[in-house]
Amino acid sequence: MLTNEDLFNIKAGAIKASILALIAAGVTFIIGVVDGYLRPLKCNR
């Protein structure tokens, strides 16, 4: 059984993975905005 002290000492890797995912999403968004600004495409409708 884990005590409260043991629970506070657990270091999870999910926080680092979520920060990496947020950075990747931000970079993808910025690349999309720059690409849309420099190379605007018309809609097919």
C-alpha cells in the first residue's frame, strides 16, 4: 500500500509527453498560418 509520502514522490512521464504534444501542436499551427498567408489557396466550392 502506498502512503501519502510515496504518492507525492512519484514522478510521472505524462507531463513531459503532454508538454511535448503542446509544443508540436503549436509549431504545426504556426506553420499552417504562415503557409496559408504565403500561399493562399481558393476553396473548391
